[in-house]
Amino acid sequence: MLAALIHDCGVSSANRFTDLVAFECTEPDDHCIVGNAYLQGVPMLTRYADLVRHHHLTWYEGPPEDCAPGWTRLAANLIYLADRLDVLLTVTGARPVIQEAEGLVAILSGHAGTLFAPAHIDALRLATRDDTFWTGLAREPLQAWLDEELSHIPDTAMSARDLFPVAHLFARIVDAKSTFTAQHSLGVAALGQYLAEALNLSTGQRDGITLAGLLHDIGKLGIPDDILDKPTALTAVEWRTMQTHASMTEQLVGTMLGDHPIVSWAAAHHETPCGDGYPLGLSGEQLSIEMRIIAAADVFQALAQERPYRPAVPLERILDQMSVLAAANRLDARVVSIFQRDPLAAWECAVNPMVRVTPATGCRSTERRPEMAMTVSA
Ligand SMILES: [Fe+2]
Ligand SMILES: [Fe+2]
Ligand SMILES: [Fe+2]
């Protein structure tokens, strides 16, 4: 079940996803390879990497040499069958119309022994005789079933460091949603860590800021690609839609970390000291130093990167713009002053973050740091 939940982690662009929603898509390999590579970097998910790699493997193709035979082949092919059924439901818009059920099962059965393992088709025929199979595919019962299944996984006490591999995975998925945001979350995490070190914050704060940087834009997964990649000014409605990513970040990170302060550090990255930011319009003392660091790192990294509506901004002009924002009380002046001390070091964090932030350690140093405990909900 867990492998099926993350089987398409290698594709976050809606445009690419649209290509895959064709019953016999011709070039599925790239997202399988990317998903496999992502999961290889996350120790707690590595066991699912082979299944993700082979979830478009047809039954007659058999296992390639690098694919473990037996269970992996069967399980990957089962995910493939479920995936294709979902594609048929999406394409026909049939969900959850029971009148379509027979026809859908007939289409899939026609591929027994070629695309799908015969035993899987037998199981599908058996399961789909019961109408509750189809009614259970509607959004609400499906979510309820999933919540029930996940509730059996016990909450786990983890440190920020323990979460770096998973947060790194999420950051890569978010950053891959648009070519213009490649490495943005990683860059914000690296810059945040750099600023926290320069300001002599505690090790717990540094690790938490790194985690918040990795996760700060996770809410963008819910924003349409055509808004994220729009080369011209957004309309008022599009801008409102874009702004919702901050509160979606709060919801998603909150699902993982409960009421841990890191949730608000991530969600407040568009708030400003003067109070004209979003989503809450926080100001002054409502903004912690951690929030101010993430906000400044976010602006610096975004300016250092090409956007659909402008090229990357040269370092000197980034420093000028950061100073203007600090003077207007829209960024924290003390945090911005750190960029002026060693601009090239900050630039390096922004454009080459993997040197500093890795999935294994989350930070440049391999020394063991005191950890900040939190409880992670399944
Ligand atoms: Fe897929
Ligand atoms: Fe953002
Ligand atoms: Fe951002």
C-alpha cells in the first residue's frame, strides 16, 4: 500500500502527468527512474524503490536483469494494474459509476497475460463483483479507508535530523514541479542554515530552519502549473490562488509535525515585519527570528534563479534589492545584513545547495548535534 501511495513520486509536473494518463503510455520510464532515485536517498523508503522503478513493467516484458524476480515483479505489476484502472476511471470520468464497471473490467481482462499477471486479473474480477469495490473508490470513502489504514502506523518520536531524508525528498518533488524552481527549496534550506550559523543560533534552531526551508513551498504542489510557469503578470484571481500555497504548506507540514514550531516557520515565509505579507499578515514580534530567516532566504534564492517572467538577477542587484526591502521593513534588517558580509558565500548556498544540504545529513557538517525531539504523525 505504501509503495502504491508514492508510486508516482517521480512526476510532479501536471503537464507530464497528463502524458501518463493514456492507457498505454509510450514513454513512462523517466518518472520511474526519477522516483527510484529519490527513494534510494531515503533510508525508510528504500525498500519501495524497486517497486516504483518497475510500476510500468508489463507482464510479458518480464523482469529486467536489475529487477529482483518473484515478489517485486508481482507487486510492481499489481501497482501497474491499479494504476491503469485509475487511468481508465479518470479518462472515462466513470468514478464511481457502477454501470461502467463491467466494461472497465473487460478492458483490463483483455490484457491478462500480456500487460497484467493473470492471477491479478482473476483477483480483480473477484473483487469487482461486489459493488462496494466501486463505491469505495469515491473520494470520501477512499480517504476514510486510507486514514484508517494509516492510523495503525504508530506515531514516532523523531528528531529534525531523522526527518531530513524525507524532507529532502519532498523538496526535490516540489522543486521538480517547474523548471524555474529547480533546487529552490534546497537553496532556501542551505541559505537558512547559513544565516542561522552566522547569527549563532542554537543547533536545534539550525536544524529546524533547515527542515522548514526544505518544506516551506510544499503547498505549491496544489498550485496549477500554468500559474507557476506563467510568463506574464498574474491576474488577481491567479495571485490569490498562488498565495494559498502558504496556508497549504501549514496544513501539510502540520499533518506531519502537529503543533511543532517548525510548521509556522515554514508557513510564514511570505510574512513581512511591516505586516503586509500573507497568509496571516503577521508583523513585528509575531515573527520569530526563524521565520525572518526563512523569509529572507526565500527572497534571495528566488532572485538568484531565473523565473518565467525574468532572467536570474545578478548578485550585486540582489544585494541592492534586499537592502531596499529591509529599509521598507519588508525583510528583517539584521538578517539581510548577513548577506552583505560575504555575498559570494550566500550566493553559493542559493545556487549550489547540495554541497551544504544532503539527504543523508541535511547539513554540511557530519558532526552529531544535540537533537530537537518531535512526534511525527503517520
Ligand atoms: Fe506511473
Ligand atoms: Fe512560497
Ligand atoms: Fe519559496
